[in-house]
Amino acid sequence: QVQLVEFGGGLVQAGGSLRLSCTASGLTFSRYAMGWFRQAPGKEREFVGRISWGGGTTDYADSVKGRFTISRDNAKNTVYLQMNSLKPEDTAVYYCAAARRTFNSPGNSQTDFGSWGQGTQVTVSS
């Protein structure tokens, strides 16, 4: 079955950087758009960004635009989330997700994604 595993979370000071990784197995990774979501305590899970199956197109939530960058290495079945200029409000559990269908361009809704990782905690201290 499909398995997504996130790595790289941790504690960082405001203004710092972190890079999350998500490695996929059980699917032909290069055929699936990938997304990142996050969920802060007491809040609903929200869209962070997504990347097309080939990596040529990315899209971001306004709250992270200009600070976060999504990339992927299809040879390694891995998608990355580079987070710079982190703010305390970026504190959340971060999840990667795979689109429901191959060669599909998902929107920013959770329902557009069919497989999810277990999440990794990112904590930004002020």
C-alpha cells in the first residue's frame, strides 16, 4: 500500500529555517502531484502548498508564499518543503499528501489528496 513518511521536523527559533522531507513508497511517485498541509493546535488542517508530478508547477498558500519552497526528486521518491524565515505561527504538525489520481492537478482541499503521511512536528519559538 502507499506509504508516506515525513522527516525533518523539530524546534527552531523565529527567523530560522527547516527542511522537511517526505519519502513515498507503494506508488509510482513521478505520476502524482504532491501537497503539504499543516495543522496547528486547536485549528483545522490547512493547505501549505503543492507541486505537480513533474515538479514544474508549484502553488502556495498566501501565508507562506515567499518563505516556503516545495521541490521534488522523482528519482528518490521524495518531496521537500524548505521553510525559511519561520514564524511562531508556523508551529504545527506538517503532513505530506499524494494526489488521488495520477497526472491529476489537485486543488488545495484535503479531499483532493488520497494518501497521507503521519506528520512531523515543527515548533517555532519566539
